Amino acid sequence: MSTISGEDQPYLSSADSPFSPFTGFTYFRLENFEDHLLNTPGVTAPVGGVTSVVFGSSIHDSVDADDGSVDGSGLAGDSFFSSSGSAGVSFVFDASTLGSLPDMVGIVWTDGAGTISFEAFDASNLSLGILTGTHADGSNNGETADDRFYGVTNAGGISRIHISNGSGGIEVDHLQYGLRGSVGQVPEPASLALLGIGLASLTVMRRRKPVTLI
């Protein structure tokens, strides 16, 4: 059965990830961009780049705790940026590098304007569904109370995710992905769980499988 859930909770540190404490995985990666690179293995982003590199040294919107304290500001950390929030950013996973596609993937939206849209794709590049949220606060000064986690689990593997917002630029952080099954396993029937933590409103565009709101 497929499930989609939403809770009223900002993502301020990795402890807020639904995947935490990150145990029981064949592999697990969390990219926080604090070394100013996207360099975790097995993932690429065709558009955008690390904020401090492509945008500059100021007005970053990182996950709150990445600067060493939870203080309501993400200005001192780093993130991933694209100038077109409406076009959004994708993260693409490479099974040959990882040994097997991840079956759990998440990303934290940290800045942008308008409606946020998150979509995930299976091993055949078919959409697993779209989740939208309207929690953007309209400011780009590093506030973190509107930061939200979007994620997906699918036993058959996840080839890519895409996240966008209605206008302005977009920043995301804490890209995380892992495999809880066995490398080389025969894929089980797809079990989808799109997770939207702290979304002010949720809209699901149903694709391929029935979903149950919880």
C-alpha cells in the first residue's frame, strides 16, 4: 500500500529526518554541502550548484544546525542553489556507482517562493507521484522555520527526484539517500511513501498507484 504523510514540523537538523538514526542501511549518504561541493558518490545534479560557489559568499539558507547551532538562521551554512525555482533542480542516482539504486531518498527545501513541488521517479524513470506544499515564508534572509523535508521510499529503487518552487530561485539542503534492502535484490512490488514534514498544505497528484492519506 502507498502512503503519503505530512506533519507540522520544520527540519532544523539531521535528527529531524524520518530516516534518522540512519541505521540498518546497506549504504546511506547525507550530503550537507558544507565542504562547498556535491561530492557524495552516485548522485549528480544536471542544473544548479553549491550556493557559495554559484551564488556567492552571502545570503545562504542552510539547514539551521549546519553552522553549529540551532539559532533560527541558516546564513552561515551552505546549501544547493538554482536561479530558477520554477524549473527546479533534480538529483539523479547512478546504480552502477552505488551497486543498486537507493530505496529511500530525501531532500530539505530551505528557500524560494510560491508553491513547492516534489516529484520522485522509479527505476524505469516513471513518476511515483507529486507532493506540493505552501510553507514558503516569502523571505530570503536565511530563516529556517519554513524549512521542510520531502522524501520517498520505493522498494523497487529511485532513479531521481525533482524539487521546484513557483518563483524566484531555489535552495535545498541535506540530500540523503540509502538502501535498506540488499544490493542486487529482486525488486519487490513498488511501495511508495512520499513524506512531507511540516507542510502547511498538501496536494497529491496521483500517478500509477492508489494512495492513502494518513
